[in-house]
Amino acid sequence: MLRADGIHRVAVEDPGSLGARQHLRHCGLDTPPVPVDTDGVRVDELRATGAPAVLLTPAHQFPTGVVLGGERRRELMRWARAGGLIIEDDYDAEHRYDRPPVPALRSMLPEHVCYAGSVSKLLAPALRVGWMLAPPAYRDALVAAKRFTDLGNAALPQLVLAHLMESGELERHLRQVRRRHRRRRDAMIRAIRAHLPGAVAHGAAAGLHLTVTFDGDFADAGLARAALAQGVKTQPLSWHSQRPGRPGLVLGYAASTPTDIAEGIALIGEALRRLGP
């Protein structure tokens, strides 16, 4: 659909989701990296890429967890009004603990934003239910692309989701999982302080993961392999980066108990000490 519109490059955040980048490349699109700092994507660097489109996670940047700042949003809007297309991946904005909700970019500039989300992190990945709100210029092509890809999603899960939303059960479920995930996040933060004292945790205010970065010069993929050998699954931060950066790990906490989280971080600490960075 994008290639048919003459778009062959979609800029991506760096660091940013490895999986998203792989999907774009599978579709024949180049993915120039755009640096992310504490205010989110660097719009000046986005302009420098010359890419006509960008994939962003502005409400909770993956994997750093930063929120796109107000001035950056205004700068991004100016870039989009000049002809840019924003693909907004709102992948886990419902899971927030220490900050208010963040308005979607789509709400400010609908004619230049494709807004996408799913219930994978709210209910279950196996449901395979998601959505995209596309600018009017792309809607017919998007519907056709979906049709020729898989003829559409199953109707029953969509009807169940609609019932959960209309009845208020979805909101009640969200309040329950927020409390549970807050406890698990807090357990991970305590464990990081105890077992990874030199690490810096990022993105604690929302989401279902923390990213930790380390001082020193070592291969974070090696640390991830050593942790996996002890039964602890993590993702090296370098997987999600196209440019060199500090070593780090992406640590999910949604599917583990506080006890398992504490034990897992302790094992990562042991593996880090054995590496001796």
C-alpha cells in the first residue's frame, strides 16, 4: 500500500522494535534510524533522513519507555503537515501507573496519521484482534490489502470484544491488571536495585517491560545468552538498535510472579558478574 503511494522508506525510532523493523523490510521498505532521547524521537534527525513516513510509539516508546514531549509533538505535526505520514503504534498505552494518559497523535492530525493498536497486551495475543484508523486517502487501499491478505479477522472474537467494551467489563479488567502489573513492576525495580546496582532502569511509569542499561563495554547479547542458560529470557537492547549504544536488556514482567521476577533478576546479576564487564 505504501509502495503504491511512492513510499519506499519508513523511518523508525532507534532504538525501536526489531520486529516492526523486520516486517517493514519484509515488505521491501527501507528503515532509516532516527535517534530517540528523553523527549522522544528527534524530529530534526527525522527530517535529515528524507523519509516520507515514520513509524512511532509516542505514548510509551519501545523500548526506552519515554513519552513524546509537547514541543516534539508540535515539531512532528509541522513535519507531517509538510507532507509526512505518521504510523502511530499505540501498543500498550492502557498500562500506565504513575502518569496520566497521553493523547494520541491521531487526535491532533487525523489526515496524516495511521493509528494502530491491538488487544494483545490487554487481553491475549492469541485473539489476534487489532485495528487501524487510516487517513481517508488510504482507507480503500487498506481494506483491499486486508481482504487479499487473509479475507478478514474472525467475527466471533470481535463480537466478544465489543461486548466486553459495551458492558464495562473491559475497563474493570484493565483496572485489575493494572494493580497486578504495578506489583510486578515494583518487584522488578526492587530486584534491579538489589542485584544490578550499576544498572539504570527506563520506562517504569507505564507498560509491561523495563529497559535497563549498563555502563561498560560488553556485548549485551552475550549477557542475554548467559541469562537464558539459567532459564531467564530477556532481549538484548542491541537487537532493537541500528546504531551503536550502551549495552542493555529489555525485561518483561507481565507474565511472571514477583517471586519469579526477583529470582530472575538475581540470576541476571550473577551472569553479569561472571562476564565481568
